[in-house]
Amino acid sequence: MSFELFVARRYLKTKRKGLFTLVTTAIGVAGVMIGVAALLTTLSVMNGFQTDIRKKIIGAQAHLVVLGRMDAGGAERVRRALAGRKDVAAAAPFALGQAIVTYEGRSMGIVLKGIDPAQEFRVNDLAKTLTAGSWTQVPASTSAIILGEELAKNLGAWVGDDIVLVSPQGLSTPLGLMPALKRFRVCGTLHTGYYEYDSMTAYASLDAASSFLRIPGGASGFGARLTDVALADPAAAELQRELGLSFAVRSFSQMNRTLFAALKLEKYVMFLILTLIILVAVFNIASNLILMSTEKLRDVGLLMAMGASPRQIRRIFLWVGLLIGGFGVGSGLLLGLGLCWIIHRYPIVELPSDIYYLSRVPVYVDMGDVAVITLCAFALTLLASLYPAWRASRTDPVEAIHYG
């Protein structure tokens, strides 16, 4: 143990003069502890929501989507490009377009997606999201359709009901351009857990959707599942260079860029706001060290008279500040992790499942966040200790012994 650390520990252990100094020390430690615990708990809850949203998006979407004119040559080129990549685990064609759905006087704009269930289920987790009906009728019938659960609720249409889709493409007739109409029978509903999909998306067979939407080549693009979802962005960039500008390659994060950017910004803002709690606490530590340097003025003078250098005096007070801050950071981490475990284990905060699709607050502790919080708290404590340490090192030993 170094000389500076030994003296700093003795200063903290010795009985202080008056109750005020003790209270300010306790406030400094408690402030850092509460700030660290609040920051860790808040970021963990936000990470939980982000992780949950990410899982639901990936479950309903492919990791990678290739869009373009899928005529015979184009579709075969995309198939070869996807098949030639080792990071692509599965691929499936799809047809995508917008339509208007009507049922018993109610009309809504929707996204119609045509799929081949046998191939599509290898790309995403739609097979696990069915809440009513069956997928078996989708490839067997050109008039079968599966609705998102929220869409079905808004329309009031359930399994066995007939709905009418209106295509914006229209049909050319001797009387002019007429809207294309087709009757579909609802054969199931699904619940992905992501409101945007559940309230606006309907699924039909690939042939039925491409014919209704009048898509050349019978497909709008291909979706692909990767061996590692973290490879989505670099894989999309490499595939874009390979296919050229005639095709558009998008990863799931690029297709949901606005949502992920908003969640990321929200996390940064909350981090900055809650860091202010720690900043207030370290000001208390700074004031405590200034009081200590005044209280220990005679001791500092004696140490300097015995040969202690100003540099060693600075280190003593820096160690005092770091010990106070370190105790607060350690206690805050334990408190924050304990709160995260309690929130995860017990339904303290219950959420309305019809709005959030969750019955309790999700929590995910990211060790990277723990490291950043710890480093920031220690850095602020160190900065708060610099001035009191410098002030103590400027003490004149003769005056300190005489007037201390």
C-alpha cells in the first residue's frame, strides 16, 4: 500500500470534527450511489424494450431484403447471388404491394404480402405467430388470406369471413381504368407483437398476391435469413455492390432506421439527464474535500515539514475523493443490479398488454453500459477532487503549523 493511500484511509477512518462534515460525506456517497443506480436501472429497462422490439421486428421480417424487377433473368441473378454467400442461411421470394381492404362498410389501407409459406418460414418466424386458423389454406387457395390481429380487430373480420381487396393498379377496360377487385376469405390471424405489422399487413399466397397486384415476374423481391444477424449491414453493402444499382438491398436495421435512431437518441438523452444526478453528488464530494483540507491544515503542514512533497499531498486528497466516489459507485452498481433483478423477477410495474404486448417491464443489463457508467462516475469524481487536492498541495507548511 502506498503512503498516499495509507494516509487517505486514515483520514477517512478518523473521527471528524462536527456532524456537518460527516453528513456531507454521507450525502456525497449516497448521491453517487443513487445516481449510478438510477442510471443503470433506466438504461437496462430501455435496453429491455429495445431488445424486445428488435426481436419482434426480426421475427416478422427477413434479415436482408433484395428489391427490384424480378423478371426471369433478374430473379435468377438474385437467387445465384444469395446462394453463393456463406452467410445466407435461407432465402424466399415475396410479392409486396398496397391495397384497400373493405368489410361491412369499413375500409382501410393495408400492405399485402404474398409468400410461399414453405420457403418464408425458413426466413422469419411467422409460423410461430398464428393465433387463429391455419396456414395450410394459403398455398392451396388463391382466395385465402391471413390478417394481422389488430387489422382483424379494426375491421371486425375473423376466420371464415369474406373481405374485398381493391388494388390501386387498376384494370384497363374499354370504359377506362377500373379498380381491380378480388374477394378473399380470412383463414387465420397472426400476432407478431409489433403493432405496425399487426395493424397493417395481410398475407396471401405468392401467386394470388402477385396476380392481384399485377407484379411483373410474379415477385417483388427476395428475403434472406443470415447465419448471424449482426452481419446484416455489411452483407447488405456487399450484396448491393455485387448486384449493382438495378436492385435495392436493405437490411432490417436500414428498413427500420427511423425507429432504431429514435430509440438510440432516447437512450443517449436519458444517459445525459441522469448523469446530472452524479454530477450534483460529486460537487458534494468536492465541497467535502475542501472542508477536509481546511480541517487537516495542521496535519498537512506537519506532513510537508517531514518531507512530503506537494505531489504526494495532491495524491492523498485525490485518493480520499476516489475512495468516497468508489464506495458510492460500488454501492450504486449493487443497488442498480438488485433493482433490475427485482423488476425482472417480480411484476412490480404491470403494463397493459393490449398496448405494449407485454405484461411486465423488460430488463436487459448490458455490461458495456455498466462499464461506461462506472468509468463516467469515476471520471467525474476525479475531476471534482482535482481542485481541493491542488489547493491542499499549495499549503505553506510554516503557516499551516503555526495557524492550523
